[in-house]
Amino acid sequence: MINPPGLLISAPASGTGKTTVMLGLLRALRDDGLVVQPYKSGPDYIDPAFHLAAAGRPSFNFDTWAMDGDLLGGIAAQRDGADICVAEGSMGLFDGVATRGQTGFGSSAETAQKMGWPVVLVIDVGGQAQSAAATALGFKSYNPDLPFAGVILNRVASPRHERLTRVGMDQAGIKVLGCLPRRGDLKLPERHLGLIQAVEHTDLEAAIAGYAAFLRENVDLDALKEAARAGAPMAAHPLPTPPAQRIALARDAAFSFTYPHLLTGWRAAGADILPFSPLADVAPSPDADLVWLPGGYPELHAGALAAATTFKTGLRKHAATKPVHGECGGYMALGAGLTDKDGVRHEMAGLLGLETSYEKRKFNLGYRRAVLAHPMPGFDSGAALRGHEFHYSSILAQPDAPLADVFDADGNPAAQSGSWRGNVTGTFFHLITGEVA
């Protein structure tokens, strides 16, 4: 297996423009004739779909909190055939959880260090000049063992602003890899979980091409290529095995949050993935062994889902004899009802008694460790799973038996236990992997 050089694009905080930098860089490198392998550090479904559009290769998540060395190695192996790897960080560079007595566990910095990739820090210099160098120097010095390539200055107001900011960086010994002038059209549209989904962007290809042209004009691409280092050697391991042979997977604007490493592992092990669209009122394949409803945005399409009688009839028929599993949005769709932000209740599949509401938003965010009290597809009772939870819904009723004992990253009990009834299981957490004993 080849070991191509790589970089990690990060920032001091969210909202600094690192995703638009990432997309422009992926496309610019691809336009230069390089085969670019994108990655995302941390639990995120939305950014990897944008990465795929920019790079032309599926993007995979690294998660150093949830994944052991074998799984990280299996995901690292997806770089085979690439000329360069580019990973995008999440939140700020050192932001993670304070587990195992250390801060930043599961952070982008930890991903960069494990992979051996230098960090490129995107700094929003709006409202400051030489002071930005103190921020950059602090990030460079915080962990001296972390390879640091330099900075890209974003939202630079004028040539004078750039000159002053560069003076500070020169004094601090920080390499400037690019300066991006302030432009209002570089912001990607967002909603409450982050960016809108790539499939919803009305002109994504034109936007990415524009980002690439902008980076080519204002960033030293050759210096970035030179800064990239070969990744740390990691043994390739198989990705997670499938929970069934023939898996009917809901796939549309309401249900799209499935980790690429899971689907790739399932297919590599010989499973047949059978996509279907509940929003188009399509029933799952009748010869599927398992129906899997991933997370997404069912609350934005609750009326259409309530009216999808062919989908719901087929789902109920399947559940009478074979397993069905839902994650987060898929879990809500398996319930009795979903109340939207306007207070209107929509009837869901009714395979579970779960009632959820978005009328009063409640933020639920964090890593989850779940010990199953009842089997779910692919895992026996007693299995420990790792995943994450990220939604704004409230539980109004959950009358069914709990599926698992669920804990946050620090081992504190979490309220959302999931539930099961007959052949149907559901969780609010998104599965990343099962723990290795």
C-alpha cells in the first residue's frame, strides 16, 4: 500500500472558513492532475458529501475517540491510489473531550498527530492584524510535537491589512501559505446541524469551481504540496462487517447520514446495499434481510413521510418477520408521531411508540457509548457500541423497552436509551463502531 503525503486543514474555532478552503483546495489539487483522498476528523456526515463533490473520491471520517487502531488503519487504507491526502478538522484544532485525564481527546490535533500530517491553520483575521500572530503562535506552541505547516489568512480586508498581518506572522516565525481577501459569497448556506446537505445545494459544482479559482489566486499551492508529509505507517485492516446480507437502505434528502466506512465495509464483505426513497413513497425491497433508516432531516419532510403510504405499508410488512433499525431521524420515523417546529403532529410508521417534537428545540450533542440490553442488527445483547448523538428534538413519549444503557464520553448516563419492539430497534445515537473486546 502506498503512503501518500497529507495535510490537515484546521482552525482556531468553527466559522473561520475552513470548509470553503478545504473544498477549494481539493478541487484545485484535482485540477492539477492529482488524485486527492479527502478525510474528515470527527463525527460529521455533511462535510464528507461536499468533499466527494470536490475531490471525486469518497471522504472518510477519522474519529480517535470512537475508533481503535484497527479501524483507523482500515480507514487510512482508503488512501491507496491517492497522490495526496487532505483532511478537514472539526471545531477548533484542540477541541475534544476531557476523557482519560487529557484534554482534546478525539480532537483534530490528535487525528493529525496519529496520521503524521502537518496542520494548516485557517485564521479569520477580521478585526485584527499583528495580533493574529499571537493566536497562530499559541496554536503552534500548544503541542510542540504536532507538525505545523503554517497558516492561511482568511477575510483579509485590504493590501495594508495583509501587510500588517504578515509582519506579525514573520516576527512570530509563522509561515503564511496564503491570504484570502474578504468575500461575502464564500459562505456556504447552513441550517441547525451545520451546512445544508450537498444534494440540496442549488449550484454546488459552480460554487466549488469558484472556491478553487479563488484559492489558486491567493494561496501558494506549491508550498502546500511541499508541506504535506507522508502519513504514519498503519496496518490495513478490514472495515466493519455488515449486519445482514441484503440491506435496504433509506437514501434521500430525509435520510442520508450513514458513515462511508460502514457502507464501504459492508460492500467489501459482500453485502448488497439496496437504496430506496421514503420521500418518493418507495417501499423497501421485499427480499431485503434488513431495513436500515439512517439519520437525516425527517422533520423537514414530516408531511411527505406521513403521506407515504406505500413506504409505510412495505416497512410494516417487512417488520412483521424481519429486522428494521433506525438511527436518530430514522428512529423518529419509526415512531408513532413527529411534531414539527410549528406544532403540527405528523403520523409516522408506528412500529415504535416513540413521540418526538421539534416545537421546542432541545440540543442533544456528544459522543455516546451504549451497552445493548437487547440485540440490534449486527450486535448481540451485551455488546458495547460507540457513536455520537446530534439532534434538536425532544422526546414526548417512549413507551417501549429500552434498547441500551447509554453513556456520554465521560461515562455519565445519557437519557436517550433507544428502544425496541418486536423486530424493530432504534437509537438516537449514530453508530460508528462496536468496541473490540
